[in-house]
Amino acid sequence: MDSKQKIVSEAAKLIHTKGFNNTSVQDILDATAVTKSNFYYHFESKEQLGFEVLSQRMQWFYDNMIEPPSQAELGPAEQVDAFLDRILALGISPLGELGCPFGNLAQEMSAIHEPLRQALSEFFKNGAERLEQRFEEGKKAGVFKQDLPSRQFAEFVLAQIQGSFLLRKTHKDPHIMERNIEMLRKLIEAYKQH
């Protein structure tokens, strides 16, 4: 791993654990054992590093959680179900106890940093659009009922996932993720054609 990627990787862990504002450049230097000059060779500021961390996390989430290549052959309903499986696995893992990195950052920064708020807003909108597409494809395929409000329901699913991560972090209880994902599955099932 080159020094730039090492900085991004360690900064991502620190920001997820401590928050953006509570993570200093010195914290990152200590975690990576790179020099200050090396840090500033790669990044003009902690803010620029923050955007790089966010960008890489978003790409990872799209590639591994929302639309991994392994699910290309699944039908729309199975893709949604597999997405919930991946969210649940992440939520009950030790990383899940830290909360969702996107939700954490949104709560910390949205009111005080407009560019980060906009980037996070786009991320959540894109996530909702991809779920909406699965619901729309499912309606066309006759898997989901026609009265399923695809966009509204996609946003609802993401909101429930965010709330589940928040409660899981607050209560330090992975079973909250299990219970809430189970409820989401039941709600989705109610919109399926039988």
C-alpha cells in the first residue's frame, strides 16, 4: 500500500471511530507513521482528505453492498433481499457498533459543512435511486404489486437502515439490526405478488 492510500485507509478508520472534527492531522500521522510533509504532498488539507475518504467509501459501498457483480444474475426481489443480507452482516459485525460511516458523518457535518452535506445527500439519493430501480424492475416483472410506491419505499428502506445503525451504535446491541431487517423484509414481502 502506498503512503497516500495508507493515509486514506487510516483516516477512514479514525473518522468512523472518532468523527471528522475529532480526528486531527496529527492523529492520522501517528496512525500512519508518515511525515507531515508526506501528508501535505498528497493532500492540501484535512478537508481534501475527508472528501477522498468519503469518495472511496462510497465507491466501496456501491461495488460491494448495493450492486456487487455477484448479484447480476438475481431477480429484482432477490437483489433487494441480498442487499439486506449484506447490510445485516455489516450491522452485526464489530464495525457495525461504530454506526454507519455515512450516517455518522451526515449527523456530524450536515449543519456545518455544506460541500460534505451535498456529497452525502447525493450518495443517499443515488442509493435510493438504485433501490427504486429494483422495485420498478420487480413491478414490470410481476414480482411486486403495482401500488408499491417505488421511490418513497426506497427512501423508507434507507431511512430504516440508517435508524437501525444509529440504535445499534447507541445501544451496542446487534440484535436491533436483526429485528429491524426482519421487519423490513416483512414489509417488502407485503408488496409482493402472491
